[in-house]
Amino acid sequence: MSLRRRLYAYLIVAHLLFLAITVLLFRSQPALMLGLEAAVLLSLALGIGLIRRALEPLGYTRHFHDLLQDQHYAARLQTSGDAELNELVQLFNTMLGALYQERLQIGEQQGFLDRLLEATPSAVIVFDFDGRISLLNASAQALPGLQDAKGKKLADCPPTELLTQLDALPLGDSQLLADADGRRYRGQRGQFYDRGFARHFLLVEELTEELESSEKATYEKLIRVLAHEVNNTVAATGSVLDSLLYYRSQLAERDSEDFSTAIHAVQRRNASLGEFIERFTRVVKMPAPEPRPNAVRDIMDDILYLYREQCRSRGIRIAWERCDEVPAIAMDRHLMEQALLNVVKNAMEAAEAGHGEDKRIAFVLAREEGRVRLSVTDSGNLLGEVPARQLFTPFFTTKKGGQGIGLLFVREVLNRHGFHYRLAATGTGATSFDIWF
């Protein structure tokens, strides 16, 4: 039973009792009885009126509760003729106005945050209380394995090397991560509180271009310093060695021959050192590309004919595996030829060093989703245990006696042309260098 009904019941029962008492006066004092009954009825009417006035704020409170429940913060309660009740109405209306302004401000902030999340180049992944992904911005959806990840846990998404590292990232920690293609990221896990409970989020920022630019500036400076010092030394010693040869005739015949042999050996070593430095300076002094339409197949055919005899003498089969008709592609032919020569030369050395009996190099030129893919695949499979992020690191090499400059040169050529590339083990006992034009 509601408070209103209980008050009315109490008032009626009490006044009925008073009326019953007044009936006892009917025989002895009828006039007094009639007066008392009139007083009781008047009291009943006055009590009902006072109850209505006393309970009227509860009606406003109920309306206020309904407005809050429906989130109608822009609505207002109407005033009445009672000054005291108007104070309560004014208080409720002030609260509704404050809630409306706060909600409007939160909505504007949420809209700004949504636009900021979509515009930021960093990937943002927000989890719910159960660790499932509740929010992904555009950059996060572009990460491999996260296209349809909303509502899933990271462990339930298609497994990739990057997602595995992100899932294991400790709270409050920031680490450098890398995916299977060698792209590098900075990952950070944090938390915020929602309704008193902690929720986690991940920030993933790609650093590939930034780190490559920093590495490039570092090794360019190093190469320039080395080239300057070595070239000055080689030039000076070369001049001295040439001068020393003039004294050969002043020596005995036997001593003259030994003297000449020693001088020529040092000159050859000087020349070799100069060529060694020149291979490094080629990367630093690489000219800007001059793109012109070129047929990729013609370039690869020239390389195929160039290496055919060398491959045959080493027991390596080199041939086209697939060659689609593709349009001419804008590129600097000279730079691309040099880069592709490095790729095929590495493939030939890898196939020769491989342990399998079937040594081969296959070329593939294919149309794929509006792009053209060129692949050079070798059977050597020497990169199966090498992390992808190390392959294009300056001066890193898997070959005994290698200098780590070949792939660095290839990377520079492809980056200057804006071509995407990947060097990785295929998982079927081979290694493939893929270039997308």
C-alpha cells in the first residue's frame, strides 16, 4: 500500500472513531453531537487537503525521476502557486539544466575523441571488462588479423607474430615489436576505469619509416667518413708505391723482382680496398630515380640470359614459372636492373648453398588485385631461421664473407621508387623475394 493510501486510511479511521464517539451524545446532548460531527467532517476535509499539499512534492519527485530515467535532461518541471514547492521545482530544474550541460559537453568531447581516434596514425585497441575488443580505430583495423576482431579476444584472432606479442605485452610497459614482414612497431598497454572497474587498451605506433630513416642517416654518415679516410689513404699510398717502383732499377736483379712483387701485391690490395669502399658509397651516392615506362619482363629476360650459363655450371635450373601480360611500369631502368641483379645473384648463391638436390630459381610475374607482383624464388631456404626484421638491416648478412650491402642497396632502390617488397621463407622449403609495382 502506498504512503498516500495509508495516510488517507489513517485519517478516515480516526475520524470515523470520533464520529462513533459523538453518537453517544445523541440522547443526552443532541446539539453538541451535531456540532462535534460538523467539526469532525471539517477536520476530515482539512486533513485530506493537508495530505494532498504534503504529498504534492512526491509527485514532482516522481516526474523528476521519470525525466532522469528517460534521460530527458532538456525538459523542465512546471511551477505551482506554492512558494515553498516552487523552491523544490527550481532545485530540480537547476539539476536538470546542469545534467543537460554536462551531457552536452560529454557528447562534444566524445565526438572529438571519435574523430581524433579515426585521424590518428596510431592503432588504438580498447577492451571490455572481459578482455574482448570493444573498439578499433581505422589504423587498428589495418593491422593484420584485426579486420573482423571486434567482440573477440586477441588470442581468438587469426594468429600473427605481431598480435602474439601484443597479447603478451605487460600492463604499463612499452616495447619495440616486429611482424613477420619486418615492419617495426612500438606497443604500449594501459588501463582506464569505467564505472569503477579497470579496462585495458593498446596503443600501437608503426616506426618502420622513422627507424629506417634514422638508420639511413647513420650509415650514410659512417660510410662518408670511412670513404673519406680510406680514399685519402689509398691515394697517398698508391702515389708512394708508384714512386717506389722507380727505384727498382737501382736494386740487384734478384732483389728487384722481390721488390716489384711486393709493391704490386700492395697495389692490388689498395685497389681492392678502393673497390670495397666504392660498393658502400654507391648506396650513399645513388642518384634520384628518373622513372620511364619499362617492361619488367624484358629486364628479367636480360638477367635470365646473363645468369643462365653460371646457373647451368652450378647445377641450378633458372626459368620463368609464370609470366602474365602486364603493362609497362614507370621506373628507372638502370637502378632497377642493378637491384634485380643483386636479388637474382643472392638467389643463385642461396640455391647453390642449399642442401636439397633440386636446385632452382623461379621467376613469377603476375597480376594480383590491380597490382603487379614480381617474385624471385630460390630453393636454398637459407632464411628459415632468420628474423625478417634483420634482413634489411645495414651490414647484416647470412653469407660467409658478405658485406651486408646488397640488400641495403636493393631496399634503397625500391623505397625511392615507392614499391612494396618482402623477403621471407615461403614455408615450403624455399625463399621468395616479392616486389609489388
